[in-house]
Amino acid sequence: MHRHAGRRSRNRRTAGIILCTGLLGLGACAGLAPPRSAEPAPGAVEALNGLVRGACNRQAASVLAGEGIPVEQFRAAVYSELRTGPGGRVSQYEVWLYSRDKPGVLIINTDETCRPMQIYTREGGSLQAFKAG
């Protein structure tokens, strides 16, 4: 009986450690806020449509406006669909925006309903550099 009780105590302790680790992980993720958005500048959605046709162009233009990034500085754009599940349904969209004169790429990530989730850069880009126009 004593061995059995010790085993339960160890299992509870292990479960507690796992639970705390999971909660800390959630806490770290909870700090991520979606990007700012604002009413797109006149012609911004049309300018994005001229680069690439995508389901989330209006929302992407709103994120660019909210972050103070002019659409005119981009020379090309590409949509990427992230798919999950056995049916392969779209779970996220990414809009990759390539600048005319700055290094790197600016990426706007949205959920399946085009709700903005995050904005970030890759390939040596800087969000501040894109904001500078």
C-alpha cells in the first residue's frame, strides 16, 4: 500500500509539472497581439489586386495602413495557403510582399476568415525599414 501511495504522489507531481509547463507556454503565446489595422488608403486594395488576387487583400491593406506601411513600395506579392486536416481545408493565408528597394519580404498572416493574426519579415527584412516607406 505504501508503494502505491508513493507512485500516486509522483504521478501527481509529474502531472503538475506538465500542467505548469503548458500554462507557461500558453502565457507566452497570449502575449502575441494581432497587428494594428486601419481603413486602407484610397487605392490600396486595388494596388494589391494589381500585384496578386487574393481572398484577404482588403484585410492585408488594412494591416498595412494600421502599421503605416505604404502599399506602393511593393513590386510583387504572393499568396500562400496553409492547409490542415484530412480534407486539406485552408486554415491560414499568408501574403508575402516584396519591396521595390528594401531587402527581405514582409508577411501578413491571417486565419481562414482573413482575420489578421501577425505581421513579420523574413530574408533579412525589417519591419521598421518597411514602415519608413
